[in-house]
Amino acid sequence: MRTALLLAGAGLALSGCVVDASVTQAPPAPAAAPAPGGVPPGMQYLYGSGEAAALSVQAYNVLVDWVRARLEPVQGVAPRKSVVFAQGASLASPRVQTCGTKPPAVVFDVDETLLLNLGYEGDDAQRSGGWDSARWDRWEKTGAMKVAAVPGALDAVRALRAMGVTVIFNTNRAAASAEQTEAALNFAGLGPARHGETLFLKGDVDGKSGKDARRDAIAQRWCVVAMGGDQLGDFTDLFAGLSPPERRAAAASPAIAPYWGHGWFVLPNPVYGTGLGSTYDQTFPSATRWTDPQEKH
């Protein structure tokens, strides 16, 4: 999920996974800085830990089970529904599109959802300074063979296709790099992907980085039975413009919580994106703060 995105000076924030910067509240903060010669903790976790691998495999296992259950014919069940929000839906009152007889599909973000950008992030780990959109553009054009599939992604994609489900990629990579993005997905074993058919890129449909218009276009042709991503914007643009506490509350609200693990599947990403924007006060409410008694004066 990448692209020149968040806002200027957002440190490690990239993101084809991120909504239009014009409606973003504030740039996300970078992950904690490493010791000299070290690796940022968020990168250690996402790219190097067994825990992150386990979370990813878990998400993909549950996603495949969910899709398989949606495809099983059941007597007397209402028509299959999409997991893409319908026009007029809100976070307080979500509504999804109906499918009719459309063929099933699953929509995935790409960066840090299906692909790990190991080459780019390894280079980034040795640098200081803010986000460099030109460097990311060069990565999109030359880094296709320096990626790896997210743990669990390859088996999931193969299982979905074996069930007759179309796999669709919805990313904020640049349209100018369509061929290279297809090549990266193919290199990782996740293809085929074809721009304009099963690959949707930043600006497709409405010229914006928000993904709702692309999701709606996809839902006009397919019954989207599941979506996977590492940012809230990979599921709906309705989270855009909210403060971090508002986003957190909305994600766990009674209206939205039932979608997680039931059509919407989140992959871990502590490296970049809208999940890294909260301040100290937003992260640690005053009522929860503790001081070591030995340090009180």
C-alpha cells in the first residue's frame, strides 16, 4: 500500500494504503528511531518477527475460511452481499451493496498486505530524514525483484483462485508504474494482475488516492465477499479526516466492529501509515497514567 502520500515530512509514512492527503487530519509519525546501525523497532517486528508472520498467516487463514463459507449454497439464505459499502453509508449507519448473480471476488491492497517491500525498507532503515516521493517512485520502477509475499498471502491467493474467486489488487501505486507493479506481484507468485482488469492503481476511476470510487467500480462487476488491507482506508474512505482517537473509537464501535474478521481482514503494519499519527495525550489518556512510587518526590 504505497504511494507518495501521507503528508510532507511524515518520516517513514508512505502509502498506497492511505487516503487522499487533502482530507487527512495530520501526518502520521515515523516509527521509533533505531540505535546507530540498528533497525527501527517497527521494521524489526513487521519484517523480522515470528509474531508478525503468525498474525499475517492467521488473518489469511480466517479470510479463506470466511470466503469458503460464503460460497457454500445454503437453502433459504438471503442473496449474497458485498462487503463494499453502498452509496450513502456512514460509520454510524453502514450499508453494504447487494451482489445478485455477480461472480465472487476478493479485493486486496498490495504493499504490506500482499507484498513486503523489503528492498525499499531495508534501504530506508539505513537513512534519516523524511519521506522522499521521488525515491519511492524509483523503487516502484526498479524494485520488482526485491519484494517478498506476506506470510500466508501466497497460499491464500492460490486457495481463492482454486475456489473460482477472482483476486483483485487495489493499490495506491502510480499508474505510470503499472507494468512494474504487475511484475512485482508476478515475482512474488501472487499474479497475474492486469491494470484495468484486476489491478487498480492510484487515480484510476476518479483521479484520487481515496479508494472508494475504485471499490465501487469493482463492486459493479463482482461480488466482493472479502477485503484485505493494512490501513483503515483499504476498507472505506469514511475514516479519512478523523483524529486518531476518533478513528480508534469508530473502528471498535458497535456499527463497524462486526466487519473485522467477517469480510474485512487487517494485516499488521507498525512501520508507516495512518495508524502512527497519535500524540502522547491521545495514546495515553490522563486517567490511566502511572508514576513509579520510588520516583515520586
